[in-house]
Amino acid sequence: MSEAVISSQNLRDTVIEAVQSQEVTDIHTHLFTPPFGDLLLWGVDELITYHYLIAETFRKTEVSYEKFWRMSKTEQADLIWQTLFIENSPISEACRGIVTTLNELGLDVASRNLQSYRDYFASMKVEDYIDLVFNLAKVKEVVMTNDPFDSAERPVWLSEVSGDPRFQSALRIDPLLNAYHEAACDQLSAFGYDVDRSLSERALGEIRRFLGDWIKRMKPKYMAVSLPPDFQFPEASARGKIIEACILPVSREFNVPFALMIGVKRAVNPHLQLAGDGMGKADLTCLENLLRENQDNKFLVTLLSRENQHELCVLGRKFKNLMIFGCWWFMNNPSIIEEITRERIELLGLSVIPQHSDARILDQLIYKWKHSRQLIGNVLAEKYQDLLDSGWIATKAEIQRDVAALFGGNFYRFIE
Ligand code: HDL
Ligand code: ZN
């Protein structure tokens, strides 16, 4: 039996150490294993041209959208660096993340010499860099976002190449659910599935076959879709019909949870391209209905609106088939991470997945997890202290057990 943790400072140190040392499974990223080639983004110019920084740059620069999008990636990075790091202090979370990453890599942040950082990456092999980043970030494995409708990604899957086992897959089905008539129906026909626009019983069967084929091919940890804030279920729409007749039965048949990421408004400012998406507060009646009427299905859920988080926690208390995860996108900022981690622990104890990185660029794993570990560690230390103040003495082994559950154990148990 490991020694009991009894003094306050000893307790805090033990909690922080447990959080800092625990390897994490990152359950939602946009990273790709090396066989996907250039789809795996890494290096300082990719970091600087992350769409979060593009949006922030336009708030400070006089450069037009048209002129920016005509620039090369290097020219874009030069403008962003000059605008957000030199002419202004890189104080936002997305900017600070790059400073943290460069610092953790041991580069001379004080020099502010962008070319020297570029030289560092120019000498790096991607396979070596993956090892370096995973070790620095203490990431055990990441779950990718894999879209069978994507023209660049699809052929790699069809070539049946095997990648790095640290990169697991997730079957992303946004085109199927959000653009069936506009795109997916024709694409599925082209792929050899006998579907139709009216979603006849035959077509629904073919969509189930498509999902089964890709589950067998990808072996995904879950099926995921991002949904607008006005998503409703049940819904008299192609989306509602496909969820009811295809997603839910296939999810049960293959034991592949359905992940709903609700609250995104795509392209509220199209001039910003990938940086142009917005958000809205959702009506969570859709989740209540899905969870209540499908208690043999497993649902992973993350929401984009801060104002939805308390309701989501209450839903988590009502439905054990709901696993809440992460601080998604516009939620992934220290002030909100701290607030909702505290709220989740107070309402749900240790039965959530507190964070994912959403990393698009490999290097981001370093800062996204360093920042989140600090925040989650502080909240946990406070909560164990509250226990100690009431006489409950948590041992080091118990704290390590609890942190392991939050950083991967809950996920693996939920999907098994
Ligand atoms: O839909 C999603 O998975 C979102 O995470 C978007 O990819 C978004 O652009 C993003 O990267 N957010 O962090
Ligand atoms: Zn994402």
C-alpha cells in the first residue's frame, strides 16, 4: 500500500506529479499517420499558419483576404509572425501555444529568429519528430479524423497501407449526414453503393453496407459528426432518417460509439476559409431524445458553446450511455477549461474525458497538453484538498488511478 498522502503541500505535489506524468490518449485530433504523406502537418510554418492565428491576424493587419490567400505558406507565416508576435505580444492562447512549443523543443524563444526555427525543422525527419513530440507531450496514442469522402485520404485507405499504431482512426461522416443530397448521395453511387435521393429502404441498406465496409477497413474507435446548433432529433430530414436507420443500428452492430460534436456554424465568414467557422448554443433536447430512446447505444459528446456545458453535465448524470469529452475548439482556452473541468468533476466525478487536443499540426500536441495538464492538475489538486479538509486521505496510488481514468482509462472502458 503506497504511503498515504496527508500534508497539503505533499498532496498538491502528488496530484500535479500524477497529472504531469500520466500518458494520455488524445481522442480527437486531425493528425495523420505518415503513410498519409502531406496530410500530416508539422513544423513552424504550419504552426504559425494554423487557422486560429489566421483569424487573429486579420484583426490586426491591413492585408486584404485576397492578397493573403495569394501568398505562399512561408509568406503567410512571415506576415502572421510579424503581426502577432513582433508588432504585438503573442498573448492569445493560440499564439502562446507556439511560444510554449518552441520553448519545450529547446529552441531560443528569446531570439525571436523565425529563420532559426525553420532551420531546426528543415533538419528533422518526420518519423523522428513524431517520437520527439509524443514523448514531450506524453501522448500514448491519438485518434485521427478520417473521412472516406475525402479525395486525398480515401485512396490511402484503399491502398490498405498500415501506419504507425500510435495513430488510431475515427470514421468521420459529416458529408453523409450534413450534405447527403448535395454531395454524399452521388459520391456513394460513384463508390458502388445503390443509393437514391429518396432514401428508400434499399438505399438505407446500402448506406449501412457503406458504414460497415469502412468500419471493417478503418477499425475506427468511433463514428463522428459535427452538427450545427439547430440540430434536432428526431428530425424529418435526410440526416434524421440516416441517423435513425443507419448510424444507430450500425453503431450497435459493430459496437462503435457515435460521437456528436454539436454547435458549429460552418463558414460564417467564408473569406476566412477554414478559419471562418462560428458557433451557437444548441437545444440539447436532441441529446435527451437520442440518449433516452437508444440506451443500448454509446454516445460520445462534446459541445462548442460554453453555455451548453452545465446542461451537458446534467445529461451525463441522467444517462450512463453518454461520455462527455474535451474542451472543443472555442472552448479550448484556459478560462473555460478551468471552469468546465471544475463543473464536470463536481457533477460527474471521475466519469468524463476532460480533454482532447483537436491538434491539426503534430507539434501542437506539445502545447495543448502542457497547458491542459496545468489547468486540470490545478482543479484536481483543489478537489483532493477539499476531500482532505473533510478528513478523506487519498493515497498516491489512488490519485494515480483516478488520473489514469481521466487520461484514457474512461475512453477505453467506454468503447470496449
Ligand atoms: O469539426 C471539427 O472537428 C473541428 O475541430 C474543426 O476541424 C475545426 O476547424 C478545428 O480544428 N477546431 O479546433
Ligand atoms: Zn476537430
